[in-house]
Amino acid sequence: MQTELSKKLGVEHAIFGFTPFPAVAAAISRAGGFGVLGAVRYTAPDDLKRDLDWVEKHVDGMPYGLDVVMPAKKVEGVTEADVEAMIPEAHRQYVKDTLAKYGVPELAEGEASGWRITGWMEQVARNQLDVAFDYPIKLLANALGSPPADVIARAHDQSVLVAALAGSARHARKHAEAGIDIVVAQGYEAGGHTGEIASMVLTPEVVDAVDPLPVLAAGGIGSGQQVAAALALGAQGVWLGSLWLTTTEADMHSPAVTRKLLAAGSGDTVRSRALTGKPARQLRTEWTDAWDDPNGPGTLPMPLQGLLVAEAVSRIQKYEVEPLLGTPVGQIVGRMNSERSVQAVFDDLTRGFERAVDRINRIAGRSEE
């Protein structure tokens, strides 16, 4: 499963694994793929440093990267408090009423919300980069498109490749014009923030739009056959995120979420603005239904929605209120029906890839059998 890009980065398989869990990122790299640690939850630089120290010690010398979330344009002089003040009281009351309906307990006195949207603010991401560039990362990916020009230049000065996610060929062309090195074509099926174009259509469109830049296919990929299909469409690798959530190395902090992921079918996700204010694919729950209810106040734009629901999400997760409990995940969740190690996932991917290539060779009359 080698391509020009995987050879350039020194990995055995052209499988790029995005994950918020250091143990999963390291295991992906050890298995011959390219682990990418998501940084959005690290609002304290020391926490990121601690986990990058751990990854560095556990990748066995194999390459890895970092994924940040930062806007291409900076908004000057706006603090988190300024943004909080823009949230309407009616929306705050709706959150309270919904939590009360399901009997969700309050956090303990003095306990802070565990999840905040501050990881989306540019200065937080820049602090993350100040830490990350002290490590031998080989790739910097940005989930909000092209990072600012000075960040791209700084990465290139340190021989770090830059990747950006795109949901359309138009977005991909803008990334190429900005000077990024790799485009991740993220289809409609993907978990988290995603556009409206399915992977089978999007991948070749992006490949044609940015040629000769390498493209990674993302969204709805969870088998070796699908990896082969992505490469046949012109991608130089695949970007997998959801698939790692049910690996034994993943630290989900919630047995209930894992149970729900293992039980879910490919039709049990929804593309909702409930979490951040932008469309993000996630498990469909009574929480997402509440925000899509036409009788409700509707969601707020990013970053207001994320700030609005931060404490509520922490309470739902802490007390494992199952009707409301969810997580970002793609439609590939229908294949995630057992807990396996990262290595076992790789073994399955490589076997499936070989079977798919053999099948195509037989169809093309090129089989050695």
C-alpha cells in the first residue's frame, strides 16, 4: 500500500490516521501508517507537551504529525468573554430545559467544563504550534482549511509538510494557491465537520483540481477494499479518523459511548450543527434531535454554539446520560462492531487491500494464477 507520498514520508502503508488519543497515534505509526494527533483539546501547552513527549517515546522512531484547528484569517481583539456575551438567553434556557428533561445532574461546585471550544481560537492553535515545532513532526494538518501564510512558511522552514481538509474542488484549489502540500478530500460520509459531496464524487474532482499535489481520500473508508478504491480514484493515500474510536488503545473515557458505537449502523449518524454550529457528522441522539427540532430555537453559528453547549456536553459525558450521549463519527461506524487493536485493524486493511487488487487484476486479465 505504498504511494509516492508514503515513500516520501517514510511509511510502509499510505494510511494516515487522525486521532485525539496519543496511544492510538503512536500505534498507527508503529503499525506502518502515519499517526496524526489531534490538538484541538489541548488548551494548555504543557498538556500537549506531555503527550507529545509520550508519543515521541512510543513511535519507535516512525514519523507522525499534528492536526490543529485554526482559521486562515485572524479576528483581532475578540476574547472568549466577548463571544460568550453574544449568546441569547433563550438558547441558554433551552439547554437548561433539555438537560432538566433528562435529569442530567449539575457538575460539582467549582468543577470546570471539560470541553471548551477555545481550541478553535487562533492564539490557542499558535501556542500549540510553538510546542509542536520543538518535536520532529513531519506533517501539520489544519481542519479549517489552509492555515495562515506565516504558519505555512514556518512549517516549510522546518521541512514539515502542510495538509488542509477540503469538502469541494473549489476549496481544494484555494488550498493549492495558499501553498499547502497535501489536500485531504473529506467526503460527506466522514465524521466531524464535513461538506455535502460524497467521497466517490469528491475524490477524483479534487485530484483533478490540484494535480500534481497529492490528495488523501477521507470519509466512509474502513476496509482495504475501500482503500484500494480511493487509490484507484487518484488519491495517494487515505485519511481515517472514525475507525480508531473503537480500538483497544482509544481512551474514550465512556464505556457507554463505546457500546453505542459498536451497536450503531451506518444509518445511525446525522450531520448536525448541535455540537459546534457547523455541520458535523455524529451519532444521532436525542440531543441532536432536540437541536434539529423545528419547535426549538435552532443552533447558533460557530463558535457560539460550541460555547453554549460546552458545559452541557461535559455533564452528559460525565454522567453517561445515554439518550443524549454521542460523539462525532462517520457512516463507517456500521463496520465498527468489535473492539480491536490498531495492529488488528491494519492487518484487516492490508488483507482487504490485497484481495481487492487481486480481484481487479483478475478482471483485467493480469492475474498470475
